[in-house]
Amino acid sequence: MTSLFIKWKNGFLTGAVVAALEGILIWVADPSLTLWVFVQSVSFWLFCGLVIYMTETGLPAILNGILLTVLLNIPWYISLSIAAGKPGNLIPLVIASILFCTLIGLMSQKLRSRHN
């Protein structure tokens, strides 16, 4: 397999793991959410994992994951807490995204070390 194919495969794998965890979290926390909200959340994490895996900032993998995930989540933080009039949701959102991005960083680091 070409190294480019492996990079894309690993990126989608990283995103898929985090997307699956997000899907489980949403289903357990609020099973009454609409299908479209579910698809939106899961697809965000799928592509967030892919983008973070594919992006090289020069930072260690875990810091790269944290930095990019927090930046990509800023619209969610605003929409789901501040704009919704629920500022108490901000801290749990930030904590959940930091946990997910740490996982993305760890997976990226592990998959890159196996690839190289």
C-alpha cells in the first residue's frame, strides 16, 4: 500500500473511533435527539479526527490534537452554550472535546509510529 493511502486510512480510523464514542455518548445522554443532530455530531468527530491526523503543525501529536480540536470546536462552544443561553454547558463541552482530542492525539502518535 502506498504511504498516502495508509495516511488516509489511519486518518479515517482515528476519526471513526472518536465518532463512535461520540455516538455512544449522545445515545446514552439524550436518546431523544433527532437523527440529523446525531449525524451532525458523529460526522463532525469523524472529520475532525481525519483533519487532525492529516495536519502537521510541528507540535507533538497530543498537543496538535488538543490545539486543533479546541479551535475546530469554538463554533460548537458558542452555539451550544452562549448562544443557547446555557453558559453552564460550556465547561462540559470543553472537557469532552479535550478528552476526545487527547484520544485523537494518542491514536495519531501510535499510528504514525507504526507507519514510520
